[in-house]
Amino acid sequence: MHFQHSDSIWRDFPELAAGTLHVEGISSDVSVADAVARFQAIARNALVASPEGELAEIQAWRRTFSRMGLKPTQYRCASEALLRRFRKEGDLPSIHPLIDLCNAISLAFAIPIAVFDLSRIAGNLEVTRAKGDEVYATFSGETEHPEPDEVIFRDAAGRAHARRWTNRQSGHSAIRPQTTSALIVAEALHETAAADVAELVTALKEAIGVTWHVRPTAALLSRGAPRFALVSSGQAARSESL
């Protein structure tokens, strides 16, 4: 299995920086409270200085959503939605240790992070333009079809695992208590995106290692090296050019 962005995505959004991690051996019977508190404190300090809508990371996604024909304040990227809720409520609900950790790091870096249960993905996963016949499952169990040309995460079976790029993930491949293997994707488009995504991946890799005592494999993706190949346990995932 491999994960990648299509050539058209790299062509249309050359400023994109992406980081990926593959982790096996996760469980739901651990605590990430200390790590979550640490990363939330970073986000809290950032929000004191300026609201989420003024952050360069969020403004870049707003511009991207506008280019995709979406109203940015109607369809917010995942990190903006999290920051907005965190600013208003002062905390985020606990869902699963891996999700709680990724959400906290997303808050700290203001960068969207998607987390997929690999057992629920058929074949390769690609960020690409939708044909319009893909199947998307909401968290409430309803079925939708993305709009033609909408940016989605599509697998080999024609299932959309995220709609409107970083706006909304599918309930079909959401992390659940029995999840043991996950793919994590972070994406950014602001001026310092490449450096910030690299720092985010390092932070997440270290936090996962400390929490689950496993060694995630990771890669930074670019137009020249757009593919992350996931292999079985005991081997290394790798980044490669097409």
C-alpha cells in the first residue's frame, strides 16, 4: 500500500508540504494527558497573541479553500475548526489517545492532521480530484458523494476517506478502540510549511514512541518525492519518487 498526492494536486498547489507517519501497535489503554496538556499550552499561548483566523497557517488554508470554490468561513480546515472550538471551550473532548494526541499537536502547530485506520482502507490512498461517484460515509452513518473535482482522499475501492481536502474525514476509517495500525497525514501551505511540517512530524513521532513504545515510520513528501510506501511490521516505510 502507498499514500500520495496526485500530480494535479502538486501542480495546482506547489506550495504544499506534507508529512506522513505509519504506526503499528497502538491501543486505547494508554494515557496521553501530559503530552496533550503540553501541546495545548502552546496553542493557548498562540491564541492569546492572535485569534486562529489571523495565523499564517490558517490564512493559507483559507486562500486554498477559496481557490477550490469553497467559502472559507463555511468550510474550515480541520486545524481551524479545532482551534476555534478550543478557543471557545478551553479544551477538546477525549476521543481516543491517538486522536487526542494528534488533535493537540494540530492545535500547537495550527496544521491539519488526518488519522486513518489502515484496516478500513482498500489498497492505495491518494489525495486527488473526485470523479463524483465516490462513496463517503459520515460519522452519523449517512452516505454522500463528493462533488466532481472536489479534493478528496480516495482509496482503490472508490471510497472517499475525507471530503473537501482537510475539512471533513470519513467515519468509515476513523480510529476506534480496536484500531492497531494507522496512517497519519499532516499538510500545510504557508510560507514556512516545509520546516513546520518537519518539526510536527518529529514531535508526533517522539510522542507516539514514548506513549506506545513503538517506532513509527515517517516521510516528508514533495513534488519530487510524492509517495509514502507502507509495508508490513518489521520493515521500513519509505518515501519515493514516481
